[in-house]
Amino acid sequence: MARTTTDIDRPATHDPAPLARIGIMADSHGEADSIGAAATFFHRCGCAVSVHLGDICDTNCPETVSACLERLTAHHILAIRGNNDHTLLLNRSAQISPEALEIIRKMPLTRQIGSALLAHSLPFASRMGPRCMVDAMDPGHLQHFFRSYPGRQLFRGHSHQPEIVRAGPASLQRETLHPGRRHPLTRHQTAVVTCGALADGLCLLWDQAEETIELVSLAS
């Protein structure tokens, strides 16, 4: 039987001012202070929007869930549900309040900012459901994205390995992202960007006006 598309499968859309600067974090894994530090950094950089790409919380430390979610609210951070968040929701630990579980339940699996898609791992929520948070971005998924979304970008977390993948003349081209270096990302270029993990002190600045992305080390 085919899956029925639900509201949680559909991208939550957000349209900031054209050519805005966007702050992107992912995989904080229960480190509430790191969420606050990234949000403060994004504010100083003049970001119009801040997004968390999931694994906000961690299954190994459910006691930090409320603090992490409070940081999201305090800094007006748009959130996506990650696989750790989803597992905590399914387990319904007694250490997590019903109010916190409801916040996680309402988190979308994907978001859309302008023409860009944002997901914890894969953007195919309507086809895969919760598996899109868990499965890795393998070559088949990359090819499917490049065929299905020409001229658009995907920002994702999950793997903790920051890189950008673009379509080359004969094959896909991978480039590792390094902190402090600006990498070009032109407006209508098809690309998949994997952000570094906030648990490793890394986050990402996407400058739409300058058409660049920059991996940032908050520890430096």
C-alpha cells in the first residue's frame, strides 16, 4: 500500500528577505550551550534566519531535551526533526515533559527556504517517511536529487562530515569544507551541502548575496 502524505512530510516553507544571510547548525546532540553559542554568532553576523537541521537532542542524554528546546525558542531558530529527536519521541522517556515531546512531534522532516531544501539527511520525506532522517546520502540518493531538483540546493546534517557535492561534466564533484574558507555556491547551482556537527563546534554561514558558504569553527 502506498504511503499517505501527511503534513509532517511536506516541507515547512520560509521566505526571508531576498539575498539574506542564513545561519545553519546541525547535530548538537544535547549540547544546549552550543546551540546558544551558534545562535549568538549568527545574530552577530546579521543572519536573517537561523536553522537547526536536527539531532538537536541525543538519546543518551534525555535530561538535556528541555534546555535544548528552550534555546531554540529563545533564539527563534527554525528546527527540523533528526533521528535522535525522533527516537526520543517514540521512546517517550519519563525524563522528557509532555510539552517537550509535543514540540518535537510538530517539527517537520524537511524545510524549504527560498528554493533550497533543508533536511536532517535526505529530502525525500513524502516517499521515505521517517527513514529520510536515518538513511545515509549514498550515490543513488545524490543522483536522484540532482535529477529531481535541478538548480536547487540541499542543506543537510547527519554525517558530521562537512562537504559540498556539485554536478561535474562527467561525474559528481566532492569538495571538503574547511573552517574559515568561503566556498562558492551560485544561486541556481544544483548542490548538496553537508554541514559540520555543532557537537564538534562547527556551523555554517550561507551568504546568498555573495553566493558563498563558509564553515565556521566556534572554537577558534
